[in-house]
Amino acid sequence: MFDPKKLLDDLLGSQVPGTGSTVRDKAGQAVQMAKDNPLAAGALAAVLLGTGPGRQVTGAAVKLGGLAAIGGLAYKAYQNYKNGNAPAEQQAAGEPELLPPPADTAFHPSQAPQGEDEFTLTLVRAMISAAKADGHVDDEERQKIAGKLSLAGVGAEAEKFLISELEAPLDLDVLIAGAKTDAQKLELYTASRLAIDPDTRAERGYLDLLAGRLGLPDALVDHVEATVTAAKVPAAGSTAKPVTGSRW
């Protein structure tokens, strides 16, 4: 069995597989690798999740690792929401001081009723589902990924899992059922938002649908948006345009 937490780290860009470098260090290189020869040098997140031309997770989240970063971001968004802070204040403050979620809260991985590994797989599925929202991963893209994924160094079992998830039709019922607590629902949304930058109607519509199905208040979703935005910076060489307008 592959290590779900390592795979989540790879997807979030904590490590560029096979290079020993973080995506933050190699952002521009990862983007070019994705354009020239997808996955040949392990630019897993840039190709699989379509993050190459957009924004990259910054240092605080990279240092924590995927599972702790998602929990920490979700917890911070929840605390800001609970304390009545304005989302704009977090966004204006820049990169948040990100810590792992406290051990005595439902956001900590050890509190997962279904176990850390199972919930980690749910978060990976959430990220892949979000990445497929705008049709980026079509049949041609899946074939390309399947043909070169072994070069990314994720291992045969992880490779099989990823291909299976890429080919599977979207099933929000199954995805949402993987979040057993209110905290996990918020983490699932946070992971989905980390995976993409919603610059198309399809992506924005998917995130709005997901938030609604998870039962997240609009104000709390706005705090996740502000917290995640503050934790991401434009990738080197990015030509992506910022999102304008409010959620709809």
C-alpha cells in the first residue's frame, strides 16, 4: 500500500517528486517541465492538478506537509470566522502564520474517526475532483498522464490509484460522505480550493456547489478563500489572470 500522506504532499507541492526540491524553489522549472515534457521530471502537481500556470502554495504550508497544512489552513479560517474577523483583513495581511491544528481540536489528523490514511485519501480525491471540474483532465490528458506517470516516482500502487481517480466519474455523494465531521467538511473544501485557482465559471461553480453540499456558511467559505489566497503566490512565469467578481 502506498503512503497517502506522501502522495498528498506531492500533490500539494511540498516536494517535486524525484528532485528533492520544493515546488516553491522550483516553481518556474516545474511549469516549464509541465509544458515541455509532462511528468518526465516529476512535475506531478503541475500536470495532474493543472497548477502549473497558476499559483503555488508558499513556504509555511510547504514546511508543514500536506495533511497538516490543510488542517492548519482550515482551522485558521474557522478561527477567523468564529472571531468575527473580516476576510479582507486576512488577505491584506499576506501569508498567514501557519501552524498545525491543535491536537485537541477536530482539525488535528489524529482526531479523524476513520483514521488518518483514509481521510487523507478523501482529501486527495477532493483535489483530483476539483482539478477535473473545468475539463482539464480529458481523455487525451488521461492517456498522456497514464503513459508517463511512472516516471514521477510515486510508485506503482499510487500510480494505479491516481489513474483510477482520474477516470472515475464525479460522485459528490461519495466524496462528501468521506468527511465525517464538520471540521473534515471544512478541510475537504480547503483542499479542493488549494488544488485549483477558480478562474473559470466551471471551477467557481464546482466550488460553490461543493460548499453548498457540505453545508458550509457563505461567510466561512469567504474566510477559506481569503486564507488560501494569502497562502499562495503566483508561480514563476505565471500568465494566469486574477479572478474578479464575487461568488455566485
